[in-house]
Amino acid sequence: MGGTSVASFGGGIMRYAILLLFLAQDFSKTKSEFLNAVQQMDAARVRTAAEAVVKSNNREAVDALLDGTGLCAKQIAFLWQEKLKNIKAMDDNGNFRVDATKNPPVVHPDDVAKYNAFIAAQKASQETERKIMAIEAVKREILQALSGFSSESALKELLSKLKSDSQWTKRAGVAEALGSIGAEEAVAGLIDRVKNDQEPQVRIAAIDALRVRKASTPEAVAAVVDQLKHDFWQVKITAIAFIKNLGPQAGKDAIEPLIQALEKAEGRLQTELNDALVALTGVDKHGDFATWKTWFESNRETVKKGEYKPQQGENQPSGGGTSDFYGIPVTSKNVIFVLDRSGSMAEPSEWEIPDDVATGGGGPKGPDIKKEGNRKIDIARWQ
């Protein structure tokens, strides 16, 4: 009788071992299919393969998906270098001459080689951009799959990777995925990265994840508010977006730090800070630090309690003070102008300088800065 029990027990172990071996082999095939789909940058295949990986719901599955995000990051970094080479080639060969007196315009005979090199570089740059966009689509599928883990062991592995993985791209990917995972343990891990990660992109991803989760605990709010002091403006802008969505009650402790941040803010940052203050208080002081400071000091007690009610006229939008470029509001301190240098820019333009533009002077005097021609490129250069 005892011998039968031992034999039965031994047979059970053997069956269990065979099952584990089968599952390991099955997961190995699933992982291989997933990584192959990533290497081919096929978003549809990646979605299906990633879902199969997630179904295993274990630590190895987390590693597999993060390996996929790593492949994406490497490819994007390589392609950006290629794109920069193409842009330089376009810049080196973009000064070809075009005879716009003919219809259609023709390239000067001595500049045909330059023109051909420019067009080749332009096409290569566009193709590279398409590849980058395709990889970004694959990366989104992987991040979406990462948010599908539900087991405790998988969540622990994600949190471990978030804190300790040597590659910041993986830490950022995990942070983004945790924005869609319901487990409350994820909030503490994200707050830790907001406060302590040395890579700004990881802090940005963690703040965004907390915003997606609508985290509003005092710990989360305090960690994000502290990022208003960060050296990188991108981190500040992300923190402001989080604070703006808190609402008056949850965001009441962020009002004073927002006002303090206005003291040295300029351009877009100043506008974003003011917009967040308007969202939290119902008051608009148009980005003026001194005015906001006076208002806060006069109403500190009710503001701190979240009980402040705007007085008549305090929520009126600004009537001016914002620059614009031909009707487009400009709130940033720096502006990048991107000029279209394609062949169509050599075509004639019927656009005339309006009398009321800042550089135009208006009236019979005419503009101080003269156009050099009537081609579209001449107009763009003048503007």
C-alpha cells in the first residue's frame, strides 16, 4: 500500500515536471514570435504576439515585453541619426537656383546635381520619418500590452524594473504602462520615480501616469508640485498639466507654489502656470507674479481651505499682452521658423504686405524691410 502511494507521488511529480517543461517551451515560442514581430516592426503582429505574452502573466513575460521596448528605442535612436544626416545633406544642397520666369520653373543647368542630391536626401528623410512613426506605433502596442498584467508577481516585477532597470527607456515604458494598471501599489512606485529618478524623461512618464490615474493623494500632489523647481522645463510643463487637472479642492496646496514659480517664468511656461492657477482658483491675473502674490496674501486663509469664491471681474480673460505671428498666438520665449524649400516655393506669389504688420510701417512710407522678390520663398524669407 505504501509502495503504491510512493509510486503515485513520484508519478505526480513527473507529470508536473513535464507540464512545466511544456509551458516553458510554449512560452519560449511565444516570446520568439513576439520579438520577431518587433524586429519586423509589424504593429498588428506585435499586438497579437504581445497579448499572447501577457496571457502567461509572469515575470518572464514582463522581461520579454520590456526587451521589445528596448529594441524599439535602439531602432529609433539609429534612425534619428540617419534623419540628421539627411537633413544635413538637404541643407548642403538646398541652395540650387531656379528660373521662375519659365513655366513650369526649371533648375539652373549648373545646379542640377545639387537639386538631385537635395531631392534624394528629402525622400530619404521622409522615408526615415515613416519608419520612426511605424516603430512608435509598435512601441504603443507593447506599452498597451504591459498594462494588461494582473498577477501579483508580474506587478512586483514591473515595480522592480521601474525602480532599478539600468535602461531609462525601460523605466519610462513601465511608468507609462502603470498609468493604466489599477493596482494601488503602482502609485507609490510612480511617486518614488517622480521624486528620485535621475532621468527627466522617466519623471515625465511617471507624472503623466499619475495624471492618467487621477492620483490626488497628498503624497502624489506634493511630489509633483516639487517638480516645479526642476531644471528641465519639460518636467515643469508636465507637472503643471497634472496640477491643472486636480481641481480646486485637491489642488489648493499647489496654488502658492504655482505663484512662486511665476516669479522667474517667461513665455510658454508663464502662460501654462497662469492657466493652471485660473483652473484652480477661477481668478485670472494674466501671469503677473506681483499681482498673483498680492491676491494670494490677501486671501490666503480661504484659498488654503479651498473656500475662495472669485469676486466679480476676477475671472475675466486678458484683453491683450500676447504677441502673435500673422494671427497665430505666440506665448513661448523662443520660436522656430521652418521654411518649406521644396520646388513649389519657387512659384510666383500674389501675396502683398499688409499695411498693419509690425515691419510694414503702413501708409505711403511703406515697409522698412523690402521683399527681394515675389516668389513664395521670397515671401517666407521676408516674413
